[in-house]
Amino acid sequence: MGIIGTNTRVCVFSAIADLAELPQDLREELNKICQLRSVEKGQIIAHPGEVSDLVGFVSDGILRMQKTLPDGRQHVVGLLVPGDVFGRVFDGAMQFSIEAATDAKIFLFPRPAFEALLSASPELDRLMLLHFLNEIDRTRDWMVILSNPKVRGRLAGFLLMLCTRFRNIDGMLGSMNGMLTISIPISRADLAHLLGARAESISRAFHALADDGIIDIIRPDLIVLRNIEDLADEAGEPEMGEAILTDEFPIGSIGSTRRQ
């Protein structure tokens, strides 16, 4: 995995809660082999088919996983957000490219040294296991979203996922006049690839949801959720809407405005 970018030896693990909660002696060992890299939007971090010699954690920003189809088209198959891991441990080549969807910062560890710590540390082994399980859960969520036959349903599911699985990203969620706002972290082109649609179809889906009073479009990258329950109905995921409206939701009291 040949990565070019600004390099520093100081890795502040507090940026990633899972790493920050590891025992101090283990954090010290990780820091000895860690490098913090800053990468620019559009920069390729890993190529498909290569055997990675590094394991990385996303510290800040968004990375995209991209697959080149047999006809040459490229398809975004997933997003990596702060706390996510990339690079295979112990065996295997990368099946897709990893690129920076935004300017980002990443922690990098030489794979052999990381694997040695992983084998010797139950805490690090548990962290990686939980990461893989979370990735499986997220993949299942994506499968449900992409199974929706309507583009507006897929878009609704994506917006809900930003409110749940991706809600801890700095600046992702906010509020405006008592309603939840979402900052879309990727371009419309990337979003179209991710949802299996054309950019024009994504634009029409945004405006259709706005015309129905479910969202307001402040800017192309800033959306107000006016009606979370109806958005969840569009996605076919009512339980996700209920989760957002619970008292545990971090933004505060976001009211339901279901249309009668």
C-alpha cells in the first residue's frame, strides 16, 4: 500500500474512541509503530489486487471503497469513516481501491508489527473482532437500502444511515429551528455511484423528497429533515426512524412531524 502524504510520528489516539480505551501500555506500543498521514481528496490510498503492507485507521475525513467493473465503470461500494479500519490482516489482497473522498487523516501501522501486537493482545484482538462485526452489520444495512426499487427510497435510507451509523462524524449532524440537519459528506457523483443511480436521478430524488415536505434542501450538501417518520417509511426502515426519535438521540429533542 503505497501512500503519499504529509507524515508525522505523533498519533493522538483520542481521536478514535476504541483506540483511546485500550490499556495504556498497549497504546504506547501502538504509538511506537504508528504514523499519522494527511491525504488529500481524490488521493488513492490502496490499489485493488495488491497485498497491503499496512493496516490503517481513519482518524478524520471520509474514504471511499471503489470497484472497477468489467466494462470500465467505477462503482463506490462503501465508505470508511473515523474509527474504521482498512487493510487486510494476516492474509489476502485488496479487492477494491481505497481513495480519499474528502481531505482525511489516517493512522498507519506496518502490518507485521500490528499483527504481532494483535496476536499478543486480547484487547486489540477484541477491538478488531468488533470492527469486523460492525462492518458486517453495516453491509447488511447497505443491502437493505440498495434493495429498494426506487431511487428516492435508497436516498432516504442513506440519509437515515448518516443519522445512525455515521452520526459520530464531526459536523455530520446539527439542528435548525428544532429540526435535524445533515451535512452530506460526499459528492453527488459519489452518492450516485454508491446508490446505483445516475447523478440526475439522485438530484430528482432529493427534489421529490423536498416537494413532499420530507426534507428541505439548504445547499446541495446540507439537508434539513422535516419529517423523520415519513423519511423512514420511504426507506422501508421504520425502526431506524424510531431510533432517531428516541431520547438517546445526541442532537436533542427532534420532534415528529408526520403528515396526516
